[in-house]
Amino acid sequence: MTLADRPRCSWAQGDPLYSAYHDEEWGVPQRDSRMLWETLMLEGFQAGLAWIIILRKRDAFRAAFAGFDPDKVAAFGAADVERLMGDAGIVRARAKIGATIAGARIFCAMRDAGEDFSAYVWSFVHGVPLQGDGVTAATQTALSVAISQDLKKKGFKFVGPTIVYAWMQAVGLVNDHAAYCFRREALSA
């Protein structure tokens, strides 16, 4: 059986970019603070859109947001916002751009106060990925509601429970690969 023939989650079929993202990234436990923050910001840009749009624009987002270097993004000002609003390669939503800049400042403030973003994020699951049942297709959970509320208290925007749950799935806080998916077992170990 070739990789292309392996059974994968239904959402990841039919588009090579989706399949590659599913096979290589989605659900893999991410422990890098910067990558956790980048993914959270991209999930915020996805609000109201299909994730494939963000995937197709991810390289442009990375270029526009200085490689999602929190220190650089935290220093963005009004001219940068206008530059980003003119960048057709990204989703040009002023509120989401502002939320990303503010999110970088929050990330940096947490770090400067000695709070590691990865340790913070993983504390919600006691450092161990949760295992979905492989059948239920949740869009939010009590935990995503709690994390959303905590992120909002810190000042983050575009972090509602549904966005947070999608992020939890993407960064491997929860293994929600379908029961029949070839990635489920590997990520359950």
C-alpha cells in the first residue's frame, strides 16, 4: 500500500496540500513555543474561512509576519498594519492583523515574565496529548472553552472555543485522527 492509498481522515482527502499537512503535521505534538503561537495566530486568521485557504497562504503569512518571530511582530506599528492590509498574499483583515501583533506582544510579555508558552499550553493536558475516540467530530470541548477563556484573560483575540479546539487538534494537544486513519495509531503511542 502506498502512502497515497493509506486511509486518512476524510477532511484530508482530495487535495495534495491537505493530505501532506494531515500526514506530516496535523496532530503531531508540537512543543516549540514559537510554533505553538504561530499556529494559534494562523487559526485565528482562519476564522470564518476554510483551513485550506490558510494553508495555501501560509508561506505568504510567514513572509509578511517576519517568520512569525514574536519579537519582530511585537514591534510592528501602524505602517506595518497598512503594509499587511495591502498584501494580497494573506488574509487582509485589520482585526486579525491587529490581534496577531497584540498576540506577539502578549507572547513576549509572558516569556519576559518567565512563563514559557509551551509549558503554559501543555499544562492544560498535563503534558500528555488527549486521545479522541476516533469517531466523534467535536468542534469544541469543555477544555477548549477553558483554554479559550484563559487565553482571553491574557488578552489574546480570535481564540474562541472552536478556534482553540482546531488549534488543539493541529498542535497535537488532542489526537483526533479518525479510528480508520493510518496516523491515529502512530500518534497514540
